Amino acid sequence: MSVQAFAPRTLPAVGHAPARVALLGTGTVGSALLARLEAWHGTALGARLQLVHVANSRGSQVPGAASDPPHPGPASTLLEARLGLRGCRIVIDATASESVADQHAHWLARGIHVVTACKLGQGGLLSRWRAIRAAQQQGAACYGDSATVGAGLPLLRCLRELQAGGDRIHAVAGVLSGSLAWLFNHYDGLRPFSGFVREARVAGLTEPDPRDDLSGEDVRRKLLILARASGIELEPDAVEVESLVPAALQAAARPWLDDALPMLDAPLRARFADARKRGGQLRHIARLDIAGLDAGSARVGLEALPAGHPLLGGQGSDNRVAIWSDRYPRQPLVVQGPGAGAQVTAAALLDDALRFAAQDAASSSTCA
Ligand SMILES: NC(=O)c1ccc[n+]([C@@H]2O[C@H](COP(=O)([O-])OP(=O)(O)OC[C@H]3O[C@@H](n4cnc5c(N)ncnc54)[C@H](OP(=O)(O)O)[C@@H]3O)[C@@H](O)[C@H]2O)c1
């Protein structure tokens, strides 16, 4: 981990102290965030955030402290000591760690803002989501979750602003996985599906183990976050998830995974042909019904969408999500755009962090 570039430097005069920031995770997203911060050095934006702690699973460091040996473990006490007791303090979670997600409510309760790309805080157990919400409501700290669903696309913001304006959300449905969007935008029913999976993996579009995408579990977490933001407090098992991974492929050991991938081919060829026969196109859809015939139902899986459906369209790994509400009862509001990737995710994390820094600088206690 090299964070020399973030040594506190002479900052432009901005009239208030910068927010003190701790970054957890230096992988794909964390590295993109560090690169973005580096590019801001010497600018007014860069002057608003001061990195005081950077950690991964192997240790932590104070940026710029060349003689400071890495401390073992990402202990929360060390992180809090480096953040200090006063002023605007922000933890950015760019890990996929349950133990870090377990700390979110604790930090909020101590007045430390939390900004996260990790879905485990709000998209996991309902008890953890409730603890985070309660800590937010009690304290003066805010929770930034723009990066968790749609990598910064204004999805959660739309849901919250519609409700703040008096609307009830009726339903939400959409393509929430960049990798599954890419696969079904490219799959033609002729070439084997497993070939497209290999291509997507080589391009870095899937998780290292593509079964993590194909199982639908990541999309389950995203749908839970959208549901809870829409006022529906679902437990994870209330979402029906159709995995695309046959049991035998799920059981394959990692070294044999590539040889086992063709197990995907026959079932998906059959699904594709069936959809085509009925004039539809296959898409991986997450669907939440709040006020319709199946009110309270939540489902993740493949659907054959008829031509002209609002969820068709979008390119490459675009996310595309439709929201029906009081003011959009028939023709939904559709949010579409790149919903995955390190660059947009890092940008979304920093958007939230800058917003909280600006709020605190304006001495506002309101969480936007
Ligand atoms: N990649 C994307 O495009 C994308 C998009 C949206 C959201 N996300 C979410 O963003 C998060 C990070 O994704 P990623 O792709 O950057 O993952 P990644 O490349 O696997 O990096 C994860 C980082 O977290 C660190 N880490 C693990 N446990 C930790 C702990 N207890 N304390 C401190 N650091 C810890 C890891 O440390 P080591 O380096 O020591 O292993 C690693 O640096 C995930 O929750 C993911 O779902 C990713």
C-alpha cells in the first residue's frame, strides 16, 4: 500500500478545516478513489478532504508518514484515534467485509459519517439495517449509500426525493447488475453462454468467481436496499432469488470451474429459445411490488420482456431501473446509465463525502 502522495500539504485557504477521512479497502474501488484524490491535490476540492488513515485487511497506514510502520489489523480504535474527536470525520468503506459493515452503526453513533460502496450494511440482515438507521436518527452523523446501488446513478436519491415530496412508491423493477446486463445484452442463443461468461470475466466485468454474479445474491442485496429505502422493511429471505447456476456447477471446485462452465449452456439456450418463441427478450430483472396485485413481493431472476418494455434498452453493462409512484402511475420514471465499475463507484463515494464535508462546514445538522 503506497499512500505517500496523500501527505498533508499546504492546503488552499478555504475558511474551514478539511474533513478528516479514513479509507478502508485499497482494492479495485479503493485504488480508484485514491487516484481520484491524488488528481485533486492542490485544488479546492482536494482541500476539503484530508486522508488520515488508509487500511486494507493486512494493515493500516497514516498517509505520508514514511517512518510509521504499518499497524497490524484494521482496528477501529486506531482508526478513531486518527480521525480525532471533533470536526467533520468520515469513514469510507470500500471493502466487502462483514466485520467492517458491523461497525457502521457504531461510527454513526459516535458522530462519524459513514460513506460506503459495500452493500452489507444496508442490504444484509434487517437488524443491521435498523441499527444503522437508528444510529443515524439519534446522532448528528449521516450515511452515504449512493455507491451501493447503481454505482452513483440517482436511484436511491430519486426514491427518497419522491417520498419527501409526498409520493408513495408503487413498484421498482430493473436491471441492477452490470455483469448480468452485459451478458444478456450480448447473448444471442447461438454461441454458448459459457463463452460470454469467460469473455466478461476476462474484461473484468464479473467477480473473479462469476458464480457470485450468476447466483443473483448481489442483486438480492441491491433490491433489499431499494425496498428498505422505499419503506418496505424486508428480511433477506423475503426476496425470491432464481440462481442461474445449476447445482453441479455450484459444487464445482475453483480449479475446475472453467471446465464446468458449459453446464450453463443447455438451460440458458432453452430459456432463450422459449423467450424468442413468445416474441420476448431475456433480461435479468429485480422486481419489487409495493402497491400492486403482488404487494410485498420481491423477486430476482430471468424474465422474457416483450418488445417496447421500459426495461429493454440500455447498452453494455448499463443498469436500467423503472420506478412507479403516485405521480408516475403508468409510465414509470426510468433511470439508466453505467451502474458498475471502479471509476463511477469511487466518484459516487467522494460525492457523498464532499456533500457531508460541505454540510458540516455550513454547520447544518440535516442529512441530505
Ligand atoms: N468493483 C466495482 O466495480 C464495484 C462497484 C460497486 C460497488 N462495489 C463494492 O465495493 C466494495 C469494494 O469492491 P472492490 O471491487 O474494490 O473489492 P476488492 O478489489 O476485493 O477490494 C476489497 C478491499 O477491502 C479490503 N479489506 C477486506 N477486509 C477488510 C477489513 N476488515 N478492513 C480493511 N480493509 C479490508 C481488502 O484488503 P486486501 O487488499 O488486504 O485484500 C481490499 O483492499 C465491495 O463491497 C463491492 O461490492 C464494487
